Amino acid sequence: MKTVGKVLGVILGLLCFAAGIYCLFTPGLTFLSIGWIVPVALIVAGVGAVAKFIASEKKNLAVLDIVWGLVAIALGVIFLFLPEVRAALDFAMIYIFAGWVLVGGILRILAGIRMASAKVSLWGIPLAVGIIFVLLGGYSFFHPLVSLFAIGYLIAFWLMMGGINIIVGSTVEEKTA
């Protein structure tokens, strides 16, 4: 890998991780800043993916990195510079989150039922988690304040994991065949 790509990846990864730590301690403020945080995170992640593509010795295996990177940068710029899109993102995020939790719960319930019919042990765990998720998702639709703080924490963890992913992805050596 090229040294420039590694250094850029590590720097961007550390910035992303640091933003996640900040968001972890300020979940309410994080949600209120979601219209700024998500676009900046998309741009940083996009630049990191492009840097990974540039540093890659096997370009044909890294095509998805460049596609993801360019799409992330484009979406980040749109969200960042169009205030009406940014406002819609803030409002919609509460209900997108609630729907995501609700659908995730339904899928876990279905997985638990399939596991039970296949006589797989511990089938009750995904079933119970699914029921809890369905209840939380439904509750979040009617009490958006719950979603507000949960989204703040999720963004924090997403940024931290994204930062780690960028650092690892930009520093791991590719095996040559």
C-alpha cells in the first residue's frame, strides 16, 4: 500500500473516532446536530474509502470502495449545503430510527420462530429480543424523545466503529496472489 493512503486513512479514522467519543458524551446535542454530523461523517467516510481505493494495489477488488466513497461524498455535500434537505433529515431520522427498530424486531421474531420450527436450541433469545424491539420501536413512534437520545448514542458508536474500520482498512496489507 502507498504510505500517503495509510497516513490519510489513519488521520481520517482518528478524526471519525474522536467525533464518536464527543457524541457519546453529548447524545442530546448530537441529535440536535445530526444535520451537520451525518453529512460530515459521510464526507469523511467517503474520503477514507477513496483513499483506500487509491492506496490499493488491486484496483479491481477495491471498486466498491471508490463507488461507496463517491456516493458518500455526494450525499454528504447535498445534506451539508441544502438546508431544507438537512432539516428534513433531522425530522425524518426519528421516525426512520423507530421504523428500523420495529422492522428489526419483526425480523428477529421471525428468526426465532424459524429456529423453533427447526428445533434449534436457544430459539427463545431472538424471539424475546424481537418482541422487545417491536415494543421499543412502537413506543418510539409515539414518544420521539426516546429515539432522540438513542440516535445520539448510535451515532457515537457508528462514528467510533467507522473510525476503527477506516484505520484498519487503510493499514492492513493486501495479500498478493
